[in-house]
Amino acid sequence: DYEIRHISHFADNDKLTESLAIMLKVDRVIILSNVDGFMDPDGKLLERITLKHDFERLESYCVGKSNRGTGGMLSKIRIAKTLMENGTEMIIANSAYELADVVTGKVPRTIFVP
């Protein structure tokens, strides 16, 4: 009960997603966005990220947030790391794609594998 009341005060959907995923011990989190996934500074999609990646470097690729969001890609990278450390897979994909195609990898996406 305390955790639910505590979560109700979050303004950042990414942080809320992280907290709920850990609390509920989910296997996978899918975040749908207006981009195909996480991209490097040259605009190349990074399709697979593991805990072996340099997260400081990944964070350096993040240059802001969208006009509609509060967390931006930096927030997503940080929660992806936390989720992976807790054994949860995370996917960032474009909301224009069918969810089944996102899950199966038939469309461009970034998958964070623990």
C-alpha cells in the first residue's frame, strides 16, 4: 500500500514504469515512442544493448527530451540499466509498429538484454 501511494506522486512516466516493473517483477518492459529505438550520435539504431555496454557513453548520446515528454532518452537509458540489473528486459520501439512485430523483432527496435 505504501509503495502504491509513493508511486502516485511520480511525474516521470519512465520512473513510474521502472518502479512498477521492479515491484511487479515483470520479465519485459516495452516503451513505445516516436522513434525506432535508441540511436547513436550519427543516427544509427543500436539494436541490442547489454550490461557490458558503457552506460556513461550511452548517456552522453542523449541530448534532451521531446516537446511532449518529461524524461527523454536519458531517462529511458537509466531505467533500462536498472531494469537489466534486476533481470528485466526492456525494449524501446516506435508506436507506429504493431506490438507483436515489436516483441518478435520484425521491426526496428532497441532491446536491452539483462
